[in-house]
Amino acid sequence: MHRLRNIVFYLSVMLLLGGLCALWPEDGIALKKKDAISGQQVTWHTLRFPKLNQLLTLDGDTANTPFNPIERIKKLSKSLTLGEKEQAKTKEDSICTTHPLSEWEKKFITFVETNPARIELPYKDYHYFDELFARMDSCATKGELIHISHYGDSQIEADRITSHIRKRLQDKFGGMGPGLLPVVKNDGGSYSVKWRSSQGFEKYVIDGNLQRVSMNKRYGALAQYVQFKGDEYFHLQSRMSHLADFTRIRLFVGKNGANFTANLHCDQNGKNYPRKIEEANDGATVINWSLPHPTNAFSVKLHGDAEIYGITLEDASGIAVDNIPMRGSRGTFFTRMDASLFTFMHKELNTQLILLEFGGNAMPLIKSEEDVKAYRQLIDMQIKWIKNACPWAKMILMGPSDMSEMINGSLQSRPFLEENIASMRECALENNICFWNMYEVMGGRNSMQEWVNQNPQLAATDYTHFNNVGAEMIAKLFVDSWSNYYDYYQKSKEAQ
């Protein structure tokens, strides 16, 4: 009798649960409360219940078989090594002729067309980077300094990813120092730079979680600036593990009053290097210091009133790679800035390549195909604006990484992530710029879980951001990929 009652009880519970599975709203039941600030009803929690098919398939989204990210990276890195280039004897021996292709050229074409880590070229223009590569090659001989500006969201905060790209490029083409920086510490800090400053600076940031909008649009190349009046100071120290020293410092100043002074004190030799702008100026001015010996730390005392748009720590030649993170940004802020100041700074910096790494912060707002289209329109506007402001610079749009969220009780890639990345790719190529698919490089759908669970861990437990180990691996794959286009440029040059 007891056994029969137990069976009836269990069946009743299963029927009840089955009924809840069938009848529970797919979007859940929202619990609301009154917001203390706005007075409106806001959702503070959503009660969800799984569907029967989800109970029967406990693994959740199994689009990808679990894999080892370290082994995948090793395999992918090996696939980016195309081997030694054969010496081309004539111009006609190069790619896209009727002559037989060399083994290296065959590997290069396969790489460009199929490799997940390839940088996709607009109209398959194998010569897209040729002019840039030529200038990078001549940095040492001609004494030219080239800047590469890396804009992104919190994925590159603290100089993650950027610092590893910088190291590789400075090793190959020369250059020192961390590049363009704000004079007041970024809230996310940096692995590469240590800041100290007085308290009188008013800081304005155009976008993101740290946004503080100014009354004007003069944000400059860093998309932020500080304003001050009176006497202020700041101290900067490069703590890069590699090529930390620098020999040239440039301060970007605007809207200064008369008799503005900037006195640089070099920590290494204890000497002062004063500079003065005697006349008031509504435009932008660059104050230059060329130091007799490399240094890695200095302070600047400022007197007067002005806007400060940034400072460079660099060498007189080689490559400088600027880390410009905007935590919480979707990358849709460029069109809200003063274009003339943006152009002025990038001309002074000699910026020849702009990397745009955005898309992740758009995902919480993308709930439909219409949202994907709307974000694409915004990105399209930014690309066109940047191309108009810096028509000489090459550009690469870097799509977001995989990002996981809890969906019906299991971690899965965010809905519409793949659609958004595909849309960003199309937008980039249609605007005649390149695209790099970080999502595919990671391993595609649900790969972020594998990166987090890997030992050593490659990403944070927010299932969104790389840690420094993972960032270094992503940077390596990007530079390894880009190096193949440089090798093709070299081969084409040999054939001429």
C-alpha cells in the first residue's frame, strides 16, 4: 500500500512539473519593483522554467564539441606558418598570373581563403597593406615614426592585447615606449604605465561606463581629455617589461591661455626641460621634448589654463602602438567628436593603421535581427567618419570574442552574436576596410567556456573577457596572421 502511494505521489509530481514545463511562459515571469530614482516599474528578476525538450537534453547548447583551446591555438598557430618563401625570379612569377604558383603561394591563397585567423581583405586585395608595409620597412632608414591606434572596449583595457601587439611590432620594426596616453590615469589602469597626478584636472570621456560629456566635442584622438586652470602636475612611468624607455615626449595642448608653461623633469638625470606658449590659442598645439638619453619616468608641472588631449612616450623612429580602451562602449562615439582635432592629432602622430575592436557591448541590447541591422548602421557611420577624418590610414575592424550567458540553466553563446559578427564583417568589407574574426579564432560557438575552463585559465569567469594569458594568445594569432600579408608584400617586391 505504501509502495502504491509513493508511486502515485511521484507520478503526480512529474505530471505537475510536466504541466509547468508546458504552460510556463517561454520568456519567464518578470518580477517588478518600483525604481527609487525614476519611479517606474523595473524588472529585478525573471522566474524561468525549462521546457520538456531542455530537460531531455541536459547538455544545453551542444553546437560545438568540447575542445582544448591550448591545442587549438597551437594548431592554428602552426597553420599560420606558411614556410620559407621561394625567391621570385620575375614579376610574372607572382600571384594572379597565368604562370604556375609556387608552393608558398598556394599555401598563402589557402590561408587567405580558408584560415579562421585570416584577416579578410576588401575585394581580396592582396596589396591592401603594401603602402603601409613599405613605410614600416623604411622606419629605421628614414627615421620615420608610425603610430598604430588600437581603439576598443574593456577587452583591451589595461593594455591587454595591445601590449603584446606592440612588443611584436617594435621587435621587428623598431620603436620604444607605450605610445599615446592620457595624462591622468585611466580607471582601468595599465600593465604598461603608472600614473600619478594632482587633483585639479577635470576629466571628460565621450563614451562608455566612465562617460562624462563636455560642453564641446574636442576629445581628440584618445576620445577623452582633461581641462585645468592654475598649477597642476602629473607623473608617468613606463613599466613595460620590454622596450620601456623612450626618447621623445609630445604633449597635445588646446585652448590655452597666454603664457602657458610646461616644465618636464626627467627622473633619470634630474634635469628640467621647460617649455612655454606665450600667446593664447583657441586651436591645438604640440609641445615637443627630445631627450638626450632614453628615460622611463618623468613629471610635468603645468601652469596656466588649457585642455590636454594626450601625451606620447615614444622614440623618434619605428612603431608606436596606442592603447585606447573605452570600457562599456559599443564603438559608436566617433561621430560625436570634433573631426578637425581628431584629424590634426592623427596627422601629427602619423597614424597609418587604425584597429577598431568593438561589438561586445552591443550584445545585451541586441534582441532581434532588426537590432543587428541597427547596430550595423551605427558601425557603418563610424567607419565612414574615420575614413573621412583620416583618409590615408588603413583600418581593420576586429569583431567581438565569444561571450557566454546563462540561458535556461546552461552557459551558452549570446543570442544573435554570430549574426552581429557576420553583419559587422559585411559592413567592414563594403566600406573597403579589413575584418578579423576573433570569435572564429577562439573556436566559434561556446568557445568562451573552454577558454575559461582551460588550465591555465585563458579568460575571466565573467565569460566575456580574456585574462592576460588569453590576451597574449589572441595578440599572437593576430600578428602571426598579419605577418603573412607582410611576407606576401616582400615576395611581390622581390618579383619586381
